[in-house]
Amino acid sequence: MTPAAVNLAGRDLLALEGMDRAEINAILQTAETFGEVIRRDVKKVPTLRGKSVVTLFYENSTRTRTSFEAAGKYMSADVINISGSASSASKGESLRDTFLTLQALTADLIVMRTPFSGACHQAAEWVKAPVVNAGDGMHEHPTQGLLDLLTIQQVKGHLEGLTVAIVGDIAHSRVARSNIWGLAAMGATVRLVGPSTLLPPDAAGLPVEVFTDLRAGLEGADVVNVLRLQLERQTKALFPTVREYSRLFGVSRDMLRVCKPDVMVLHPGPMNRGVEISGDVPDLPASYMEKQVTNGVAVRMAVLYLLLGAEG
Ligand code: CP
């Protein structure tokens, strides 16, 4: 099932930075296979029977937590969900002791979302089980990046040579970072588009082109990936008003006309219609947000399958 040269069994999935094309392709190809399983009436295969997957979320989530749970259950794993507020972290337990406890409880794989960039890397050093980063602060969200790649590949037929414009609050976005590294590894051209205050300070060291004008950044783009303003991560005022941001950087139906005629629009969610994206754009045939969510389940099934070294 997996390309012969790639073996991800026992590995962590912490970032797309550093992953090569063969590894990413292995996950995308495996996700295509699982996409077939989730289209069945009975969405159940015995692939991970006897395996336990723990999801540990210290931040809110609708899509990611639910799709990891669905992915594990569709493959017959035992999935145990722990929210940060319900864990003993609220009683002062350290992250290290939490992870050692999960290891003692014989978790076979741990999925973590955290507001702290780098915390998943640190946790992965404490336990033998694979750790999957489900979003760490402003760093990476690798399974979101993979599901975005899968969605683009399914619609466009390929990734190499495409121009992908990532628009919005890139400085605070872990989704943007995973997309940048994943798309670059697959041979796409990545544009970052936003006000200079919302562009990452290290943009010059990333494999990207930078635009501070929306129209220029969208011109001729094959794909537009729109990001939410992450006000919860902004520690100071980075633009005058949300209304002005929306006027200058909101992606509207009119603005999409400068892209390629067959442009596709993505948004990782949660989406604020009327802010970073006009209210009607998500409902256009060019928008693929629901496909992204469904692909999220297939990608997470592939990740659990490959990291747990399942057979069959
Ligand atoms: N895209 C994403 O990570 O969404 P959630 O925060 O709902 O998981």
C-alpha cells in the first residue's frame, strides 16, 4: 500500500518542514485509499484493532479533534479524548508527567494540540509512542497542511508548478507554515499575501514570494488559501480596524477575477465570513472547504495507519 522506500512506522509527525516529496506522497497516496473507506455505507475496517490512540487538546477544535477521533474509530482503534481543561494539568501536573502517565496507560500514539510552539517536539522526546502535532502555537499544523495538499491535488490533478497564494494573518498561522513547507517540497510556488504587520518576520528565509497588495498577490494564482485573523494570538494592534483589514485584504468574488479562471479557494476554518473572506465566496463552486474537512479524516487515517505501522 505504501511506496516501498518510505517507512514512517514509529515516527512522530511534528512538522512538514524537513519532510521530503516521497514521504508526503506516501501519506497522500495512503489517504486516497482511506478516502474510499469513508465513502462506504459502513465506515469500518479492522486495521488498528487493539491499538489505543489518545488525543490531548489544550486548545479548542472542531475539525481536527473530531476527525482524529473519527479516523481512529473508522479503523477500529480505541480512541481516548482528553481536553486540557479536564486533565490534571489544571491541578499543576507538568506536561512531562502527563505524557509519562499516558505512556504508562499504554497509549500507542498521542495526538496533541497546544498553544505553545515547540511543545509537541519536546513531548515527543519524553515518550516512545509516536506523537502527532495537531497544531502547536504559531509553529505548524502538519495534518492540515497534508489535507490541503490532498485537496489541491485531487482538484488540479497535480501540485508541481501550481501557484498558491496564502492570504491573511500569516505571522500567527501554523497552517501557513505547514502549507509553505509541504507545497514547496511538492514543487509548487507559494505566495504570502497580507499587510506587512501580518507577514512572518522570517519570510526572507522561507521558500516563498511576498506580496503586500492583495490584487498583485492573487494575479494568476491557481489556488487561494484564505486564513483567519488570529486575534487570540495578536498581542498588539497590527492593523487599524477589522473593517479596514477586510476592505484591503478580504477575499471577494470580485478580487478572485484576477486569479486563473479555474482558481480554487481553500480555508482551513474556523471561518469568519465577512472578515477575511466575503460572505458569498465559501458557497461558490470554486470553494472546497467541505472537501477539505472530509479529506481531513482520510489524511488522519493515513497518518495513524503509517505511524502505527499497521498491516493490511
Ligand atoms: N483547521 C483547524 O485546525 O480547525 P479546528 O481548530 O476546528 O481543529
